[in-house]
Amino acid sequence: MRLIKEWREWRNYRRIQEFRESGMDELLLQAGLANAVLTKEEALSIPSVGTCVDLISGLIATLPIKLYKENSGKVEEMEEDRRIILLNDETHDTLDGFQFKKALVTDYLLEGAGYAYINRRRNDVESLHYVENRNVSVLVGVDPIFKSYDISVNGVNYREFEFIKIARNSKDGVTGNGIIKDHNKILSVAYNTLDFEDSLVKTGGNKKGFLKSLGRLSKDAIAELKTAWNNLYKNNTENIVVLNNGLDFKEASSTSVEMQLNENKKTNSSEINKLFKVPDSILDGSANEEVHTNFIKNCILPIIRAIETALNKDLLLPSEKEQSFYFAFDMKELVKGDTEKRYKAYEIALKNGWMQVDEVRYLEDQPPLGLDFIKLGLQDVLYDPKTKTIYTPNTNKTADISDGGPETEKGGEEIED
């Protein structure tokens, strides 16, 4: 029994030694986050996380939000609505429209939910106020079927209709799981690796370890040795420590090269990019059109739909919902940066007659030319939608298509058959 006990103790000792030699115990202990959940600031300090969040939130924040009304198959844009100004330009809070949307998307991605308080005066929305996720407490009811909840901010309770709520992976519509919570382990590894590298730089790359003495040292000798060792690690100019006879240094960690930190960092960055559904080629600028299209469909569109659904639910009045009002992002901005692709799209639209020249100029922020004609094939027949007449320039003839009347010349006289 004694031999078995000694063997077990020796086995446990070897396991601990192997773990220490791998350097991972120091990596976790230095960061102090082996079992802790990262904060938003710590997660954003990881380069791949910060880059992906900034790319996604910035891209969505550049897209304007518009309000539409559908009536009998026709869609009308409500350009004069105050809420459009609040969402895109002036929120009447400290954040402008761009910062407002960017902050909501950042909280949505990392912490699982973005919140904004709706400051109403009766049925009118006076202002929109972004509220950081950490300042919001949600009190969910106990009924799993007829769900209910209250929102608390700084101890003050609010009703659910007073907030815009954009939740990720939610089961109650108000709280969600962000990437930090869902994938904390890989984010912790990436963060701890950065922390470990920071420690290596501060210590000049010196390894951690312990001193072994053959004899007992005096208090003065120990104090002198500690001082010299402290200078070695905190000041890279003090790069020599003289060990007296009988002292030996034993390494207790591995170098960054031995741990293959550089290779692991590249792998971890690529894995983190996958969490955000951002291809590596998007970040390094080598993505082709197919990759870019898939990035928009798989990464950007789901977030946009989540925001649109939340706005329709929380920012529209019940009467407006019955009248088919809805908020939607203007997706044209996503392709506005590609000039050649944009111009080809306009060319197709003009040739097929479902866009006018002034509509194209409006999208390009150019003044109108007053050309209210739509081409109807052969490039020589023009239709005026206001007067419902067709004009053929090469014959200088017009025809009224509303009543099937006789064709006339430019001066208005009838032409005999």
C-alpha cells in the first residue's frame, strides 16, 4: 500500500511539473482569468475581436434607416418623419446617429443585447438614448408561456415598450448571449496570450524560475539576492545576476518560441474571425466579389434584420403597424463604394426603363436635370408618366395612351390616315 501511495504521489508530481514546463500555468495565473468571463473592454483589446467588431458595427452604422408605408402594393417613403432624423442624424443625446447605431451593434455582438431608451411625449418620440448593456438589469417573469419583463436602470424600473431591444440568441426577446459568453474559452486564451507576451516584454524575455541552494542562506543574503533578481526583471539594463557557490537556477516556464505563440496567435485570430463570420480575406483586402457577397449575406444581413425587427416592434405605434408602416435599412450604401459595379447597375436600370435619369442622379447626390422620361425600347420612344403620352422623336409624333386617341404631330394637329 505504501508503494502504491508513493507511486501516486510521484505521478501527480510529474503531472504538475509537465504542466508547469508547458508554460500554460503561468499564462493563466498571470492573467488571473482561467475561469473568469472577459469584460467587453478586455475582449476588444484582442486585435481580431476589435477589428471584427469595428468592421461590422461601422459598416452597419453607415447605412441609413428609412421609414416606409405599404399601401395596395405600392411603397411610399415617409421622408418627413422625425424618427428618421433621430435614427440617422441627431438623436438629441450625446451620441449622433452613427455612434448610436455603432454602439448598439457592439453591445449586440459582444454582450448579447443592445438597448436604447425611447423618450416619448405622448405619441411623439422626442429623443433616443443609448444605454450601455452593463447598466441594464432585466427582471423576467416566471411564466414560461406568457412572458413578461421589466427593465431596470440605476434602480429605476421601466416598461418594456420604453426601450428598443436588440437581442442576440435570445429566448425571451430582451436578454441574449453575446460572443463573449458563448465563446469565452477561446477569447480567454487569446487575451491571456497577449497578457503573457506583455509580461515577456516587460521582463526582457527572461524566464520565470526558482533558485536552489545547497546550504541555508542568511537573511541578508536572501534580501540581496531578491533585490538583484527584482532588478533583472524590472530593468532590462541589469541583465546579469551573479550566483554564489551552491546556488542553481531552475527554469519554471517556457519561452514564447518554445510555446509557439506566434503560430497559435495566427490560428486563434482566424478562429475568432469565424465566430464573427468575417473571412480572413475581407480583413486583408484580398476578398473577391463572391466572398464579399457571402460576407454581406451571412454576417451583415442577419444583424440588419434583427435591428429592423426591433425598430418595427418598439418604435412604431400600434396604429402604424396596422397601416403597414415599417423601418428598413437602405442597402444601396453597401455597394456604393464600388463605382464600376454601381454604374453598371444604373445602366441596366435605365435601359430596362424602371429608373429615370434624375432618380440615378438623386442616388448619387447630384442635382436633377428635369428629365422625367422613361425609355421604352429602341432608344427613340419616350414616355411621359405625368401626361401619359408617348413621343417619338424621329417622327416628331405624340400619342395619348390613356384614351387611345389619334396620333398627333408636335403642334397638336391630327394626322390623317
